[in-house]
Amino acid sequence: MSTGVWIVLIVVALVAGLVIGFFASRKYMESYLQKNPPINEQMLKSLMIQMGQKPSQKKLRQMMNAMKTTYDK
């Protein structure tokens, strides 16, 4: 085989590997974030206390639901 064919094969394999790697890592990160959310109610409660707000359960649920809808998009 000529050198040109080898170069084309290497470039095609590299591009295919990058595309497959991108989608595999994206799928992994989505499932990881669903299993381990970056913030929970306790963290949110302490954050609100630090900002000087009195966190009620209703406010906490509203903020958690807003975050969940943001992550689901």
C-alpha cells in the first residue's frame, strides 16, 4: 500500500476515535451527575444560611427542583 493510503487510514481512525471517545465520555458524565448530584439539600441549606436567608423547606424544594430541571436539559 502506498504512503497516502496509510495516512488517510490513520486520519480516519483518529477522527473515529475522537468521536467515539467524546460520546462515551459524555454519556459517562451524564450518568455520573445523575447518581452523584453536585449539590444536595444540606449544601443548599448551608449556602442560604451563609447568604443571610432563613431557608424554609418550601424554598429548598423549589431550588432543588429548579436545579434538577436545569440539569435535565
